[in-house]
Amino acid sequence: MSTLHPEPEDIENLFTRPDGSFQFARWNRPIVPVVFGVEDTSLPPLKGAIETVVAMAGHATAETDPELGTNLMVFFLRDWQELADLEGLDQMIPDLGALVPRLMGAEAGQYRHIRFDDEGAIRAVFAFIRMRGDQARRPAEEIGLDLAVKSMLDWGPEAFAAQPTLLRGEDGVGRLHPMPASVIRAAYDPVLPASAQDRGHALRIYARLGRT
């Protein structure tokens, strides 16, 4: 894949599932983020980074969601076992009891659970970030940018296996990588539907890359 100029098949792969099916979804409502488990000083750069990516997409944030109150819930954890101790989380995350051992066994750094509305658009995202090792040493703004990119669309599980969300400049500061940024902007073209299961949708996103 050209990291700056993806081809239609590259975009298709970003939304392809392990069974070979294609699934695309974006938000169809303003995003209302709330962050748990960080110091107060980290909140402004985290939320500022999220708002930057949302604005880049031409989408909107809001103070409250009329249905859910908040719809982008971000939890910072020291260990995955903490998931089991979060009150009421088992009612929002299916099979939470089985999920925790899987995350621990894989030594995962992040996990996202997406809920969809009746039209297939993103209704809510629950994001969990385990703060260990290099992750714990990253600036809050970088974590927020990475989180926002991964939460704006229902990417396939291998979308970022070899494709970074950020680029680090000579000044050492991490900034949005142009490839996922351009795909997000194109995907939020108001002419496009908020969800799609046909592979032709990748062509529609590709056709808008140069116009965003």
C-alpha cells in the first residue's frame, strides 16, 4: 500500500473482516466523549485531540447525546483485570467474562467495542487503553489522536497492523498520518451513506480522496 496514495483495494482491505466480508460504518450523530482513569491535567490534551480529528472529518462533537448521554467512553486501565471490576460494564460489553482472559493472554494494549444503530451507523464506542510500557510514556495528545482515528470508523481488525495512525516528525511530535486522515475525511462526505456492506463503497471513498 502507498501510505500517501492508497488504491481502491487498499481502502477495501481497511474494512474487510476475517471472514472476507466488507463492513463500513461511520458516526451519524455528534460525538460526545468522556474519559475515565486519567489525571485532570491529561483531560484537555486528550479531548482536544479527539475534537481535532472529529473536526478534520467535518463531523461534530456535542455536550450530550439525547439517547445515551455520552457515546464515546474511554477508559484508561493499568491491567485488564480492572475491566471485570467496573460496575455495570458487563451490561454494555457482551461476554465480558470471556473477554478479559483473552485480552490478558494476548497482552493487548487497546480494545474497542462498537455499538450500532438500526441503520448500521456507529451509535457508541467503548474504548479501553492499557497504560503499560511505552504506551504509558506517550504524550496524552498522541494517545488521543490515535484513539480518535481508530474510533471514527468501524475499521477492520487488520487495518492498522502495518499502517500507523501517526507520523513522528523531526521535532519528535506525533501527528496524524495522511493516509488514514484522508480516508476519514472522504468517508464522512455527506453524500455517502453512514454504513455499507458492498465492496463498491471502497471505490466511492477512493473517488473522494482528492476532493477532501
